[in-house]
Amino acid sequence: MIIELPSMVAGRGMADALVDRLAGELGGALVVLDCRHLVAGSPSFAAQVVSRVLGAGAAELRVEAAPDAFAAHLREAASRLGDRERLVLSEPAPSA
Amino acid sequence: MGHLACRREGSGHVLDLSGCRWVDPAHLVGVAAVAARHAGAGTRLRVIGPSRADQRRYAARMHLGRVLDDLGVAHDLVDVVPEADRVLDLLEVRRVTTEADALALARLVHGRTAAGDPVAAEALFTGVAELAANVADHAQAPGYVAAQVLPAAGCVRFAVADGGLGLRQTLAGRGARGARHALHLALDGTSRLADPTRGVGLVTVVHEVGRLRGSLFLASGTAAVRASGSAAPGRAVRVDSALRSPFGGTLVEAVVGVRGARSPERVP
């Protein structure tokens, strides 16, 4: 399952809409958050994605090419949930 | 903030900015929020603009009169301003009621600042998106956003206000004992909702503002607090103050240092 983020994301409603679009059962799934096009993302959006995906029992939320600030928002949200292990950040975005 | 107090006038109220020596985005969104509150309650309000010509022109440039017209609130501000005079007005007074509004305004501010300072633009995006989204999520009233480039100071000032519930009422169920306590709870990351991932927005904005040599002013009810001074999470210095005239709702103003802070190009 892949969530492809646009260039700018904010708000919990937008996160809900993107997660709701995923087809299939989240429980036990590998969900990839594709941030290649992302320029800026708000902490509330990051928190809601983490909360929805990990809260639904996904085996892993794999984050690809996230800008540093957005990656920090994701880590913070996972830490608040006490669930850093299932959040995997890979391949930092190349610096501009 | 004192200029946002209303006085009675017959069967209605007057909000009088005539003695205002300086008008900034916080005044503008504050007036708009108070006006929206009156409009929503069906009470008559009249707004008297600043007496000083430069401040009067600024309020007009930022389209405060247009916002008041939309709310059906009487005022004496004109709204005929050459667009060439508006190059430093990053974002004129805009209404926000939904998360989609918040995202659109955050995108706009980012687009107008990214070329000069991409780091500050990202912080401004987060600030506008989070603070405006808080209005949509919690205030139960429309909010207003405005932003201004201050080239002499090398910074951008932006403000968000609503005439909604206010932080004391919003956080009453989370242990807020009073107006001041509610502000500190919010700055500590306490949300109306018990979800542990909630409450991150304002905390992050304070952190980002501190990282960029700025400060954040938060006011609601009878209390206000300014957070500034440190980029380290949770280490910002907070200075409390009391408002002589309570603000019925929530007002946030943030100042962010922006490299160059040059005049943004206008976006059609």
C-alpha cells in the first residue's frame, strides 16, 4: 500500500482522506509513505497519518524521501504513541 | 490589544481604533474576529478606523474594510488602494473556517516567501497551517489570518484570531483552572482531545519561531503570554501578562526572522 504525498500537506482531514483511499486491510500491512514530491508538511498531518496507520495495526509505516522537518514530525508522533519501532524512515530527501 | 475592546453605543457597540498609533496583523485579525462574533450573535457593531493616515491606509490595504463589509459590519475604512502599494502585504486579512482554507493560506504564504528564504517559508507554512487549522478544529467560529513583511526588522509577522470559545473553555475538560493556566496548557501541548498525538501544532510552531529568532504571542480571555528566546524544544522563555480588556476568543501572533525579508513578488 502506498500513500503518495503531494508537494504540501496539512491538517488531519487531509491525512484521513489519503488513508481512507487505501484499498485493503491495514492490519499487518506494509504501508509506504512516498514523500518524493513533498516540500512542506504540517505536524498535525504527520501525527494523523502515523496515528491512523499504526493505530490500525499496520506492520510497518515506511517513509521514503521525507524532508528533515517532516521526518521529525513523524518521529515525534510515533514517540507520542510509544510506537517508534513500526515507523521506518529511509532514504532522506536530497538537500536542495 | 486594548483597542480591540468594544464600548456600548445605543443598542449596539463600537470598536474604536482611532487612538491606535500602530496597527499590525494582530489588530486586523482581532478586529475581524470581534466583528464576526458580533455578526454571528446578531448584535450591531460599528468599527472606527485609525485616525493616523498611515495606519488607516495600512488597514485599508489589508482589506479590513472588505472583510467588515462581508460581515455586514459598519465601518469608515476605504478600500481603494493601488496594488503597487501592497508589495509588503504578504497576506491580506483572509477568513478561515475549514482545514482546506488553512492549507490554501499556508500554501500562499509559502509560495510568496520560498524564493527568498526556503527555511523560513517552511516555518511560515507550518505556522499558518497549524494555527489556522486550530480555528477550524476547535473554535466553533470563523477565524482570520493576515501576514506582513517587515523589511527593516528582517522578519515576517503573521497573526490568526477567532472570536470563538477561547482556550479556557476549550481546555476546561483537560483541567484548565483559568485563562492563564489554559494558555500554558496549550503551549505545553495539551489538546481538547485526549489522543496523545494531539496538541503538537502549537508546540511545533513555538519551536520553529524560536529557531528563527522570533517570538509568539498568545492571548485568550483575560490572559496573554509571549514565548520566545530558545530553539530547544520546551525551553522557550514565557512572559505572562494580563489583558485589561478580555479577548473573547483566541489570538496568536508570531514573528519570524526571514533572511533578506525582501519584498515578495505579487502572485495574481
